[in-house]
Amino acid sequence: MAGSITSERLLSAEGRQSRPLIVTEDAALLDDLLRLCAAAGVEPEVHHGVPERGGGGRGGGGWDSAPLVLVGDDAATRVRGAVRRRGVLLVGRDQDDPEVWRRAVEIGADHVLRLPDAEAWLVDRIADVAEGAGRQALTVGVIGGRGGAGASTLACALAVTAARGGERAMLIDADPLGGGLDVLLGGESAEGLRWPDFAGSRGRVGGGALEESLPELHALRVLSWDRGDSVVIPPTAIRSVLAAARRRGGVVVVDLPRRVDEGVAEALAQLDLGLLVVPAELRAVAAASRVASMAGMVLRDLRAVVRGPYAAGLDDESVAGLLGLPLAGELPVEAGLLGAQDGGAPPGGSPRSPLARFCAAFWDQALAGGVPS
């Protein structure tokens, strides 16, 4: 199993997290567990038996307070008298050992894991507890019904508005041909990682490390593209990055292209809600219908955001009806938006602007557990 991104900045960020405890004398099993911890971006604490109280060392909490305890089959008898606690996993390789369940009961293990079958599950568990995983981020994708619909502008405004409201916010640019959201936010030269830095990642990406590695613009973190040659990001890397972003909580806004390939499908699968931005004119509705059909094969909840001015015979409800989608709202026409952006103001930067008010109303409902309708 491949490890996480090798950037020193990412590794140093993960190194500050609390560390799981491994208890084993089985050298081969220890090698496996160390490899899985590396894939989760975590450096564990290792002992042959129950460590003495206070003996956890740097970043470790010993038996009582380590976020997770991985006990090898060989060490079950040595930890039998330890204080009972949650988060103890009994790990081994023998698939046919009839005594494993008895040993698990004796040490109060939450789960019995057999390698290699349980490797993927264990990597996820190690990373989650090391990061203190709680409620996942509300993840919203924005897609243009046609070119120039204003999807990128809405995505930026949603993220800027959420951050201004005190939410932990991350904006992810999933469209390599869109010109870069960092440019739209005036931060193309800001220090931090871009998508090409993640192209080789096949393992687990740490959520905290991801957040700290990205440029911070307007109180939110932004993952965009650099100005170099086009780089293909494998679907596995897209899945890992988005999963890491969601684990940090708050909100994640994803700006999506209109085409659906394997990478975009990975992004769509992780959305809680998609917003399809549709100008209110018939050709745009026809184009948006094709986009909705493709995205709807993966995305569970896709809603229309209709943008004026309106062509004759159309309004927001009729556009949503023609598309067969629920209506998320009417995106207001905002005079002077392009001029404000040319002057360095991000979309939604002024809380009194029509765009910012639309976004604030959207978040008020969405973050309260409802979805605008």
C-alpha cells in the first residue's frame, strides 16, 4: 500500500498529531502495522507490552490515552491485565485461529482484524482517530449548465461567505481547464500546494496536513491548479484528497467541470449536494439538461440555481421544471461584479452584495440540516 504525499510540510503537520500505540513483538506483524500507519500519515508509538503510565514519549499517551491501541496476537496475554478501554484492536494474520475471539474478549478488544484483508479498513481507522475525526464537512459541488454560466463565481462566493460566517471552509477547483480559482480569488502567487503536487498520491491523505499545505485566501483554504502544463490527476488521488478535506469538518465547495470522467465521478460521489447553475434561456436549458443527465448518474442530490435575466416565457420555476430538478434558488443579477473582481474583490466579498446574500441564505438553511428548496 502506498504512503501519503511525501511533502515535508505534510509530514511535519501530521507529526504533531497524537499517536496510536502498537503492542507486539512479532517483527513481521510490526512491519505491516508500521506500513499501514505510514499510509495513514501517522507515526505510532511501539511497545512489547503495556507501557508504564506516563511512558508514552513524544506525542504518545501510553495505554490509557493513546487514540488507538493495536495489539498483536502474540501480545494478547501480556496486555490481559491492562485497564479496559475503548479503541483496542486485536490484529493478526491467521485467518483460521479459533482462539482469537477468546483472546479478544479477555483484553476487551473492540474489533478483531485479520491482515491483509482488513488493511484498507485499518488505514482509515488509524487516520480518523489520529485526526480526531468528527462530523464530516458539508460538501457542495457547483456545475455550470453551459460554458460561462457563472459556476466558478458561485463556488468562490459560497466558500468566501462560509468563511466570513466563521465556518472552516475549503474551496476545491476540480476543473483543470477553468483557469484556476486562485486567480479568481486574487491569489495565484500565494504560497502552498496545487493539484499537480497531489498527482502521485495513491494512499491516505491526512486532513490536517492537507489543510495546512494549501494557500489561505480570504480566510479559507484553496486547492487550485498551477500555471504549468496540464497534469492528469488520477481518480484515486482525487478520492483521497476530497475524503481528507471532508474529514476536517466545516464546509467544502467543489467547482466541477461539465464533462464527467472517472475523476469527476469520484468527486461527484462525495458530494452531499450539487448545484447546477443555469442561465434562464432555452439553449442553456438544453445544454444543462445533458449535464444534469450525466451528473445525475452519480450524484444523489442535484438542484438547479437559475440565473437571470430571463428569456420570454421562462422563470426560475419553469427552468427547474424543464430540467426535472428541484429549485435551489434564483441567482441574482449583480451589476458591477466583474469590475469589483478586477479591483481585487473576491466574488461574494461584500456581505451586502446580492450574491453574498444569496450565499448566506443558502448556508443558513444547509448548515441547519435542511436543503434550500
